[in-house]
Amino acid sequence: MGLHNLNSLTVGVPEVEAVRGYYEDFGLTGEDDGWLSTTDGGRQLRLVPAPHRQLLRIEIGVDDFDDIGRIAGRLRRFDFAVSQMTDEVVTAVEPVTGVQVTAKVTRRLIQRPALEAGYNQPGLVRRPEARAPGILREGAVRPRRLGHVVIGSTDQAASRHFFTDGFGLKVSDEVRDAAAFLRCSTDHHNVLVTRAPVNYLHHTSWQVEDVDEIGRGAMAMLQDHPERHAWGLGRHFIGSNFFWYLRDPAGTFSEYYSDLDCIIDDSLWSPGVWEDDKALLSWGPPPPPSFVNPEDLAAHMTGAHSATG
């Protein structure tokens, strides 16, 4: 099946303008109609009013109308209700979290690599007689595209079933009885579904050029707002990517990442089932308790809103 991209997210927040300003600082470009764009992926984040932070919609890119038909068939086979279907779109609601998921026929995203000298290594000099490009960069960091979204689900197995058996996402890795890393592209993961006491949006993740851009972006975000810091700099074990997490005014984490594992040939990748101690970290500072269990989850469970950050 021709799944190829995580196209966009629609997120509900209590204070749209404050959160929009945060993501413009983060490096997304605000559009006149309310969308926020990346340099390569285009319009990838829409913010709308809601009583508390929540993921409302995910859009996934597919190749053609045959893919739409196949997804619709799979959804019906597993008794998931199709709420919308045309030659170019099929939509269903994930029954546990209530997130609306749409597959839409879209062109494949083609990204061009940066034409910069590489990193020097022991015995391999890729950058003779030249300073590292990362120290010479100027201007704001701009994410190149949306990478993935992480959803907490009160029935993780059922949510996983919807995405894999219904929409055809593939499993890259799992944390035993806790989380599933799912992909709709060659990225290691585009949707991560994790076990949680309440359904909620944990974080969104945005691709930048390399670890220098992660550092530059995070430091710029923290210069006048140190309260935005959540966790980083580090490198994940599952997915392998460098990361730095910040927190937006609604309490959702946003991640700069680079150097994520990619799966081009499915037959050459073996999904693993890992224990909790391997899930998050290869190196870096330990995750703070508020990252694993965000401080506003109790408010989510009672239906109240408590913005953080």
C-alpha cells in the first residue's frame, strides 16, 4: 500500500494566539488562514480553539485512489466506521482517542540534502581546511518537515490495531505492553501510540538539518523563555535520533530532531520488542518525571484545563 507521508496535524488548544506565537518562534511560518508551515512539508500544523490541548486530526499521504479503496476495505473488514470517502480521501475516527484520521492522495515529498561539508572523523577528514558549517550558520532555525506525533491512549492495543490493521501503518519497534512505533513513510516512526491513564497529545516532532540545528533552535527558544525547556540534548535508543524537547503554552511538548533511523526496504528491518529501560535514552540527561507523566494529566482526567509553561 502506498502510504508515504505524515501530511499534517490539527491540534486543539485553549489559547490559539499564544500557542501560534510559540510555534512561529519554533521556526514554523504562519499562514494567513491559520496554518503553520515547514520549509519542505508545507502546511503541516493547524491550531483551533479547544477547552484543553488535544489532537483532533491526522492526515496521511497515499499515492492514488487504489490506496484509498484498499484502506476503506481494511477499515470495514475490521468494523471501523468510514465517515468520509471519495476518490481522493478516506476518513475514520480512532475509537479510543477520538482522533480523526484521514488518508489523502498527495504527491510524495522529495527533500534535497544540504550541500555542506560533512563531519570529520578519526581517520576520515571530510572537511579539510574549513571550519564546521554549523558554527557559521546565521538566522532562525526552520524545521524542514513534520516527523511524528505521540498519542497517549487508555487502550493502547486497540489504538495500535486501528492504525496498523485499519490504515496499514507498519510496526517499527515496540515497548513491551506500553508503546508501538508506527510508520507511514520511510521514517522509523510517524505515529507513536503509548499506554496512558487518559487520552491525550504528548508531543509533536519536527525534523531539522542536524544536531547543530537542534542546539541552535533550542537555545534560541530558551534565550528569553527558559521555562520552555523540557528535556535534552540527548539521543534516543529506539529511532536513534538526536532530540531536544520544549513545552508550548498549552503544555504539549515539541521536539527538534535529526538523524532518525529510516526503513527503505521493509524486508531488511527487524522490529524489536524492548523493555522500558531501553525505550527512551541512549545518552543524555534522564527524562524528568513531568515528561513521562505530564503535570496536566490529572486535569485532563477531570475534564478541567491547566495550561503549563
